Amino acid sequence: MVVCIAAADGTRPHGPSFSALHLAIDRPGQSMVKLVFCLRRRADMPAAAFHRYWREEHGPLVARHAAALGIRRYVQLHTLDHPLNAALAASRDVREQPYDGLAELWWDDADALAAGASTDTGRKAGMALLEDERRFIDHSRSRIFIGEEQVFVACKEEET
């Protein structure tokens, strides 16, 4: 199966940043492990400053340390300031404050995640990321976990 990925302009990017996705597809029965980080910004940081820092400073820092940590893919999902968010929350009786965003980090498997953090280089990279996170993330109000995707709907490549 080939999954269809399109950028906002409708183009389909192909390149190193999508290699993890292709690996997961090319290995039937095997699924990549994701670390999902539901983020809330520090109370002293305005939303615009949080999103700018996360996108322009922290994102590139993760990219620089990805190889040392064995990260195959890193995606940021920035929460939109849109009235639809409140309507969706109300429709599900969600009372908790919304997250400011969500980060997804992909590894080949749980062993690869652990291996990346077990080397000196990986530990230094992890500490650098944690130190930077403290500049804009309120860890005490955020959530983090690992999981495995179970795909039910995917866009298939059109046959030519």
C-alpha cells in the first residue's frame, strides 16, 4: 500500500523527511513507534511567542539531534486559534484547557527509541532538547506517551 501525502499547496513531497513513512509501509505487519507529546506553553509565554519559538527554534534543534537519537520523523501540530475548537470541545463535554500543540516523534520500534537514548551522544542530545523545552513548555501540564498507529483510513495512490 502507498499512502498519499500532500502539502498545503497540493504537491506530494518526496525526500528524506518521508523515509520513515515509506519504511513503515514497506514492512507489512510492522509498525513504527511514536512518542506523542501534548504540549501546553509556559504561563508566562504568549501563544504567538510559544508557536514561533517551537517552530523556528525548537523544531530545527530536534532536526539537528534526530540522527543521534534515532528519530525517523518529527512532526509539529500547532493548535489553531479558531472557534471550532470550543465547539468541538463542547460537543464532547471536554472541560480541560486545550493543548497548545502536539509533537509526534517516530522510531522504527521501542528498541530503537531506547537505543538512541542509551549512547553518550544520544543522552547529550536528549538533555539539550529537555533544556530547550523548559524555555517554552510547561511540562507539569503537558502529557507524553508512546504508542503504535492503527490505521483505518488512508489515501491510496491513484493507479496510472
